[in-house]
Amino acid sequence: MLKKLASLSFLILFMGCKNTPTHPIETLTLEQVQNQINPSETQKILFTLASDSMMGRDSQSGGYFKAAEFVTDYFQANNITPFYPDYQDTLSTKGVKTYNLVGQIGTYDPQKKTILIGAHLDHVGIRGSEGDTIYNGANDNATGSTAVLQVGSFLAQFEWDQNIVLALFADEEKGLRGAYHLAQRFKDENIKPDYMINFEMIGKTLTTGANQVYMTGYNYSNMPEVINTISPNFVQFLSEAKELNLFRRSDNYAFFQELETPAFTLSSFDFKNFDFYHRAGDEAEKMEVENMNQIITTAALTIAKMMYQKTEIQMEPASVEE
Ligand SMILES: [Zn+2]
């Protein structure tokens, strides 16, 4: 009888352990994320942002504002709330007003750490007068914008101890103007993201393999190591990125320069896998949506785990090249 009681209490104890709720992120698998971020939704967003009706997403042509409206509706439908009124952070380039779109998950709390996820939404618009004049900018950067929307809506399902800010930048193609505007505004408002992950051109498969990206400024911080510990081989080093100092050529750089935020771009455009960079032929039909969706899925899982683990990202300032 005693023995039986002992084993019964053991059973109850065991069951008690089993029923202890674990945090959903703790046990989250890539497969589970894949069930939520599906390729057809990725394709739908990408094809919308890169469609001819968006006229190359330049503020001058007005196509940018149509894309911005789409993003606003998407944010609203996916529990991503405005960080600034109507999500808009307004700037003006050569007399033309435009705005970054800035959303958040939850409500901003200055006591908490802040993670920034970004991509530029704009492209170069319409050029020339013969043949295809619409520079759709599918790879550059409807793909990265799609990643921010998909990763954002995935993260918005959970409660977080950190602030998550999502930014779609205007006027990147005019000299990172949108990103600089937001970085300077953050500085004025005493907002300093603890790290930033930026997405640029993830529509083609990296030459080294499927479901891989390279990181600009690869050896400037512990971020590649952190990411690859969670998702092995996901982040690569690309020698061209170092030679051309791509670290300084996308929106991430503004946040490093203004705020010393460890800020990096993930990309799969490696100069060998796409011939239409800044050409009218940068169109949605040429994108490899399955691989792109894998990249987005892996990024979503990785960011979720980094946030759950409260990972610290540190720059190694001595390694940053001028
Ligand atoms: Zn770009």
C-alpha cells in the first residue's frame, strides 16, 4: 500500500511537471513557423509590392504612397500598432514629402530593450520612355519589405519583454535618407535600439546554398555567431560585401552611425545570382519564392529565439572599417 501510494504521488508529481506551461518560444520549431509563414502569402505580398501599379515605389511618381497604404493596411490587420501617428515618420527630399512607416508590437516602454527590424520600401520609380519603363524593384526591395511584414505578423502573436519596432524606409535609393531621418529622430527622442536587423534583396538563392543569407559587417559583432548557433549555417560571410563595404550601403548604417546600434543587413544578392540589379527587369516573376520564404521563416524563428533568450549583441568597434 505504501509503495503504491509512493508511486501514485510520483505519478502526480510527474504529471504536475508535464503540465507546467512552457513558454511557446522555448519549444518553437522551424516546422511550426513554416506552418504559419506560408509561401503563398509571401508571394502575394511580394507580387503586390512589385506590381506595375506601384510604379516602382518612388515618392515622385506617387507609387510609393500606394505601397505605403498596402503596408498600413497590413499592419492594421496583423496587430501591429502605430509607433508614430498613422505609422508615419515624415521627411522631405528635394521638396517632395514622403514618410517612413513605423509600427510596433505591443506598446513602447522606455524601460525595456528595443529591437528594430527594417527594410527599405522605396525603389527608383520610372525611368526612360521606351520599352519597360517601370523599375519594379522586386528583389530590391519588395523582398526585404515582405520579410519585415511576415516576420512582424509572426512575432505579433506573442507577448514580449522587449519593444519590437518595425520600420519600412522611404528614400533609401536617394541616399538612405529615410533611415537617417528615423535614426536622428530616435536620437532626439532618446530611443536606442539594442540591435537592428535589416533585410535587403533576399529573392534569389545565395550561390553557396539554399536558405542562406550573408550579413554585411560580418566580423563587426557577435551577431553572426549568435544567429548561427540558433540556425546553423544561416548567415554567411561574403567577400564582396567586405570589399565593397556594403555595411555602409543600406539602412542599417544610419542606426550604427547615429546611435552606435549594432545594425546589420541580411541579403542573398551576391553579384552572381541576379543580373537585374537596378534594371527594369527586376521583376517579381524572377524571384525564387520558396527559398525566400525559407529565409523569412528561419529569420522569424531566429529573432524569436534571440528575443526569448535576451541575447546581447555587441559591436567590436576596433573591427569596423571606415
Ligand atoms: Zn536596396
